[in-house]
Amino acid sequence: TGETFLIAAARTNNVHAVKCLAVDQDVVDETDNEGWSALLNAAHKGHLDVVKTLLEAGASVDLPDMMGWSPLMWAVYKCHPEVVDLLLNYGAHVNLIDEEDGLTPLIVASGRGFTPIVEKLLAADAQVNACDKFGSTALIWAARKGHLPIVQMLLNAGAEVDAVGMGSSTALMLATKGNYLAVVDLLLTREPNVNVVDQNGLSALGIAAREGYADICESLINSGAFVNQSDKYGNWILLSAVRSGNANIVRLLLEKFADVNAKDSENRTALHLAIDKSFMDIVYIILERKPNLELKNRDGETPLLRAVKSRHVALCDLLVKSGAKISAADNNGDNALHLALRARSRRLTQTLLG
């Protein structure tokens, strides 16, 4: 392994042995076969007295391992705040970037939710808007994990609220995806661009509607989120809300004038989807908005034809009473009555004939 006596002593927290062995800087900075020095081992393990002894003996405070992780990075990652303090006092590079992922100590601490360490790093002038190789800043990482106090700290330190990182996502999108309402509301106080979209064409509202997060949808809409947006696959926000099964979101979107007749890539409307899922409460909400009942999906099916094929008598009755035409035919030329008779369903047939 190439481990020296000093490295072994540092790793096992043998302070007396470290004091005896740390005789000059060349010895102190020797590394094992994996590039680990005595100081790296001590910082990683949180052995405060060993770290202090090594630094007093002249150990190189920023000597990294083969990944480019410095003693400070490891002390941050393992949440050893006293070791972090000591390393910073000895001039550790607070903005050192690791070679593999472009991480900084602040990004690591923010993503892992180590509030006291974030506070220390910011006080040591850590660059608040430094980003990893995906473009993700400390704020993006903190928002993604729902670390509210850290998000507040970073914003107060000047974090860019609209920075774009992993998957072309912003902090607002990732907080939304995690259902962190308090983080979303905090970010919204900084007036971010609520309508920016990720690599899939989804806005924060699109994400919230898809996941069924009604409270977040309300916050986003109140902050100016567009309700009539579709992603790159043709999924409109209203249709995503219907798929989630959350009637409150569907109602909220329609009250804010979402297009009730919007179609997805298969020409299905919100009403088609609600019928396919047998969401009666959502069907009622949609019908209140007087949708076009004769719009057809890719197979030429109207909402009534979908209800008949599902043999859902109550839905058929509701659609007929709302004015759906029983004469409308699908791509095979079958109308609702044909399908009901073929299914030998007396109840369906009676419903259609009134």
C-alpha cells in the first residue's frame, strides 16, 4: 500500500507517534500508493489533534489525493467542522476544485446539508456561484436536497437564483421536483424566471403538475407561471395534471385559463385522459369549462367513444347529457351505439338511446 509509519499513525489517531515521526516537511508530505498523505488521512477521519500536529510540522495544507480532493474537501465531506476551521486558519484553499467532477468544498457542504460548515466556508470567501462540471452551483445542490437554511444562506451571500445546472435545471425546478414547498417559496421571493424550461421542455409548473404537488403549483402560478406550456414531447401542463389524478391542480389550472382543448402528441385532450383513467371528479371539473366534446384522438375516438369502449356507464351518461354526439365514428367507422351493441351491454345501449 505504500503506507508509511506516519500515515498509519495519523490514520489511527496516534498523536504521540505523529509528534515523534513528523520531523520534517518531506516526511510529513509523503503519500501512500493512492496519493494519500498523513494530513489527508487525519482530515478524513476527523482527528483534530493529529491535523494540528501535522500542520504545525509544516504539512502542505492543500496537498490533494489522486482525485484532486484536498484535506479541506475531505473534512467538509465527512462533516468535521473543527478540522475545517483549523485547515482554513492555516490557509487552506477554500475554492479548490476537484479534477473529476469540478466540485468545490462549498458545493459539497451545501449538497450534504452541513449548515455550520457552509457558514464557515462563506465566511472564508468561498465563491458562492462556482459550479461543478454539470454547471450546478451550491444553490442548485442545496435546493435539490431541500436544505432550507443553506438555501437562505447562499441567497443572502449573492447566489444566482437562475443558474442552470444538471439537466438544464434551475434551483427552482429541482426544489419543485423534490416537493420542497418551503424552498420553492423562498426562491420565489427572489423573483426567479419561473417559466424557464429544462432539457425536456418542462417548466417548474410542468414538473409540479406532473407530480401532483398542488401547493407548489399554486405558489408558482401566483408568481406568474404560464399555464399553457407544453414540453418537447407535446405534453401540456393541464394534461400532466390530469395524469397525476390531482383534481385540485386541474381546477386551479382551468381557473387560470389553461386551454381545456389542448392535445398531446396522440391528439388526446384532458377529457380523453380523464376518461381513460376513470377520474370522475376530474371529468366533472373539465365539463364545467365546456370543452369541445367532439375532438378526436389519433384513433378517431371522441371522449364518448373512449367511455363506451371502457364500458363506463356513468361516464357515458354524463357525456351524453353534456351534449356529446352518439353519431360520431372512430377511424374504423364505429359509432358509440355500434360499440355498445357489439359489447352486448344493455345498460350502455339504454344510456346512449336516452
